[in-house]
Amino acid sequence: MRKRLDVYHSQTKPLVAFYCSLAESSEDCATRYARVAGVGSVEEIRDKVFEALGGSGGEGVSG
């Protein structure tokens, strides 16, 4: 668990900050950032991701 947290803090957290900053400064809104909680079933999380991306949920999406 400690290794996983170390990797998060050294690799993932800086990317989150980078993309947040990029999304805030993007004039054409081409870059977006959304935080999605990974709590729930795979289908519920998938639907949250699609909703954050502006989609209608997971209807008709396979895989």
C-alpha cells in the first residue's frame, strides 16, 4: 500500500495538477478535467465518467 501511495504522489498527483491547470487556462475549452469517484459498480463508475464527459451515460456502449 505504501508503494502505491508513493507512486500516486510522485506520478499521478502532478498529472492531475497539470491537467487541472491546463483545463482552467484553455480558452477554447478543448481540454477538460473532471474528478470522478471510483466508488460503486463498474457500470455506475462508467456512467459517471460518461456524464462527466458530457455523454448520456453508458447506453449502447459495450466493452
